[in-house]
Amino acid sequence: VTNPNLRLYTRALSIFAELQQRIQATAPNFRDANFVAHLTRQMDSLRGRELPGFMSAQSFYMFIQEYIDAWKAPAIMAVTQLRALSLEVATQLCEAIALSYPVLRDAYRGVASRILEQSEEDCAKGLSELIKREKDPFTINDFLQAHINKLRYDRFTSAVGQAFRRQSSGHDSFASAKEEVAASLKTWYRQTHGVNSSANAEDMSAILEAYWHLAAKRFVDNACMLLDERVMGELVNKMQEHCYVFVHDENKLTEFFEEDSEMVQRRTTLTAKRDRLSKANAAMANIQIERSFGKGPMPVRTTLAVGSCGIGLQLAEENGKMVVRGFRDMPEGVENPGQTAGVLIGDVIDQVNGEHVSSFGEGIGKLKLLPPNNMANIVFFREKRNASALSANAV
């Protein structure tokens, strides 16, 4: 596919990237003092109902469910975007393939729209299941524990840095500076590792942050795979299934392949114009021959319309050259392109679309490569006697 607008998977990558950004944007600021303070108040409200241990399982479930609920809106938006993009690409593909058949285009788009509508509903249900799974997840594993420990280490490193930045620069000795730093770290430790609500909230914040990032990455990956499978992956197969029912419906097929009347009229007009240009080109070639009469074989440049039966010439090999020895019979109502362009029996083909013909076999190969319904520029060598006959006929 050379048109970048028709590359569905490539364009869908931007939707997946936006989904990841929107999910990340919902992340609470776990390390902000106001967040920890709010967390402390919420945990205090649950005091007396927590399970034994260093944290409250009930608090964890309550908080993490609230944060994960925020993922639903971005995920549904991604489904809507992908549905619209898929319908756009499917419509453009059909317009490119069935340019002359408006009824077929409309039917194709209607089938794609219905399939994508159902796919959107299936994806919404699948995303709800993914969110439900992430909201009830808590299993401590080595990877999560390692992430939690890393967050705690990062917070400890930050506390050490703050302690050194706070100590004044006017100390008389290393010992006094050391005491100030140690006092600052002790204060931090009591606040974050004691048995008070603030310390519990700090620990809870680290665990929530660790789990949130792991769960968010997992959810984005699973959501993108779900959209890929349910929307893009199934669209082509489902469209084939839906369209196959029309194969045995003769009335539908007739209706689908009725050409656009405006397109037919335009093609007829352009074909007539092409034929007039071809005849004018032949007339110009005749004028060229008349002016060059008496100078031996002369090159004649001719533009021929290549039809479904080629250029309509019967060719023979004579001394390694391609010589016109007749004209092929054409279907009823179809003009012979060679005769229309003014080609004469005895003309020798020298060039095809600017490329010299050095042998009969090479010339046949070049003529076979001419695409139908296009124009071909061919140079012939014409003998003096043909030019004389042409001049006499003109008179």
C-alpha cells in the first residue's frame, strides 16, 4: 500500500501511544506531601478494621480500585478512535477498488460499519474485564516486592540528600555537621518507619505506587492487544463472511455492479477524445511524410491507443526487423488502433516508447509489456512507395 492513509496498523500505533499517555496522566502524585496527608486521613478513618501486618489490606484495595477506575474513560476513547479509523480506511479502500460502482461502495461501508459497531461493544466488555482483574490483584510476588524495595531505596536516597542540603555551612567541625545530618535522618525515619499513621501512609504510598505502575503497564499492553485482535484482526474475516452471502444473490450482484452513469459518460468522452487525438497524430505523421517525400525511408512518430487486443498489428520478421504485414481483426464496434493511427503495411517498427528495437524478439517483448487502455509512442520507418501511396490517397 503506497498511500499512507490506508495503512491501518501504522495509523493505529498513534492511538495506542495516546492511550498509554492518557493512562499515565491519571497517575496520582504518590510522593507529594498532600497525597500522603490525604492518605493518612483515609487510613485513620479505617482504623480498627485493618488486618494484622504492616499495612491495611482493606485500605490498599479501596485506594487501588479508585485509581484503576480512572483508566476506563481513556480506554473507551481508544476503542472509539480505532473504530472510526478502521471505518475510514475500509471506506477509502473500497472507493479506490470500486470507483465506478457506488452501490457496491455503500454496501461495503454499511457492512464494515455494522461489524465495527459490534466490535466496539465486544471491546468495551473486554476492557471492563481487564479493569476488574486489575482491581482485585493483590498477590505479592518477587517482582512487585523488588519494585517496592526500589521505591523505598529511592526515598531513602532523597532523604539523605535533603539532610545534607539542610545542614548549615557554618559548622566549626565535621562532628557538628555529622550530628545535624544524623538528627535530620532520625526525624525522617521516625516519620516514615514508626507506628504512627503518617509512617503507615508513607509505606502504603510506596506500595500503591509500585503496584500502580506495574498494573498500568500490564493494562495498556493487554488493552492494545485486545483492540488489535477484536477490531483490526477480525475485520477482514468478518467482512468476507458477511459479503459472501451476496454471491448467490443475482439481483444484488447486478445492483452492486451497475456503473455510475456519470463515470460511464466521462469515460466515453475521454475515449472519444483519445481517438480524436490519435487520428490527429496520424494526420501529423502524414504531413511529415509528405514534406519528406523523395528522401528514402523516413521515421514516422505515431501515438497509438493500446486496447485489450494490443495495437492491432500483424507483424513479421524480415532481416531481423519488425515489419507490419497486416491488421488484426477487432471485436465488433472496436476500431483497430494501428489503422486509426495511420500505420501502413510495410512500416518497420524502430522504437517503442523511446526504446530502440534491435531485434524482432526484443520488439515483441516490448509490445507485450504495453499496458492496455494507455497510449504508446512508436517510431516507424516508412518506405518511399508507402509515402507515395499515402500522398495519392490524401489527394
